[in-house]
Amino acid sequence: DLNNISFSLEKNLEQVQIGNSNDMYFKFDTIIAYISKFYTLKIGDLIYTGTPEGVGPVKAGDKLRGFIGEQEMFKVLVK
């Protein structure tokens, strides 16, 4: 269900952001339809929609891990 996707971000093993797609102002279909009026979207294109509270600075040496649900989607060492 695209309207109920939990996601989170850890910085140095501490959870700093948590959110759910049902908290977004606009649903995915609405965002894609609007953008498609102006641009041709292709597989692999990224659409940035904002972020849940918890935004903060990162510095060299920080370790970031992003999750959808419980599944780790990325791991980054900031250099």
C-alpha cells in the first residue's frame, strides 16, 4: 500500500527521522501527475518531496542508514 509506507533514517546508530507516506500532504499519484504536466518522467528519476522532522547536519565520519519498514535500503559513510 503506497499510502502506508514507513521509513526511517539512522545517523551513527541513532534514529533521527521516522515517517510514513500517509503523512504526506499529497499522494504519490497526485505528485507524479502534476510533475508529468511539465516533465517526462523516466525509470530511475527521483522526485524530492521534503522530509520528516529531524533534519540536521551531517559531518565527515557520520554513518547514515535508511530503511523502508525494517529493511535497510542504503548505508552511507559521509566523507
